[in-house]
Amino acid sequence: MHEYAQCAHVYAQTSVPVVTDAQQLERRSAIMRILREGQVRRQEDLVRLLRKAGHEVTQSSISRDLRDLGVLKASGRYVLPAEELTRANGDFGMLAQFVRQLRLAGPTLTVLRTTIGAAQSVAVAIDRADWPEVAGTLSGDDTIFIATASATARDKLVGRLRTLFPV
């Protein structure tokens, strides 16, 4: 008898819960709703809230979900990526709290400083806004370089940014 056949009864008795795509989608939707509604500072808190909402979760499944959803940890709490934030709020309101400084660097370059870990979310929001004066963005962990085609375009961008981010 083949060795796999001898072990078949062991595999049949193992009860590992299988999560369907629909369950995973429902759980991830719940995660996004919870993060939009409140301030979650620890994964343990998120696990507790999801279990309370009826989801079977583990720390490792939550960790994977947060990574796959692009969730960031900034200012000591979990935040949704820029696309989700702007879709939920219709503006840059949630991102303003992460922007710390705006500086000019020559006639066509603007530099935004953010809290650690937030630069990419802010840069994505700026890119998705599709402002005509922005030629492109480059972000690191806490710094964003925003290029414009001219000094006039940079001035228009700076006015827009100062309205969104009162720094």
C-alpha cells in the first residue's frame, strides 16, 4: 500500500477550517469598516472587534489581511490606504493629520514631510487626484517629492496643498 494511502485517515480527521473567498471578502470589508469608524491601535483590538462582529479570525489572518489591503500604521494607529480614505471621505481630510511640513525646493519641486509610514498614502492620493499641475510624485517613508512642469504650476500646487494640509 502506498504511504499516502496509509495516512489518508489522518488527513481526513484533521479539521482545519477552510475560509472561502466570500468569507475572506466579508472579513476584509469588515476590517475596512472598523478602521474607517474608529482608531485601532493594536491587531489584538482588531481581532476582538472582528470576533465580536461574528468573524472567525486569528492574529496571523489579520496580519495577512492588513498587508494585502495596504493598511498602514501611522501615528500609532492603523489607517486605510489613500484610495480607501478618499473613497470613504471624498477628500483629503483623513490624510491631513499625517502631513507635517511643506517646503519648496527650486522652481519646480515641492517637498511634503509626513509622519513615518504615511508618505506613500499621501502621494497616492495626490497622484489619483490627477491635478494638471503635477507631473509626478516620488515618495519614501516620510517624504514626498512632487514635480511640476513650471514655477507657475508649482505655485498653483502649493496653494492647493496649503488649503488641504494646513502646515
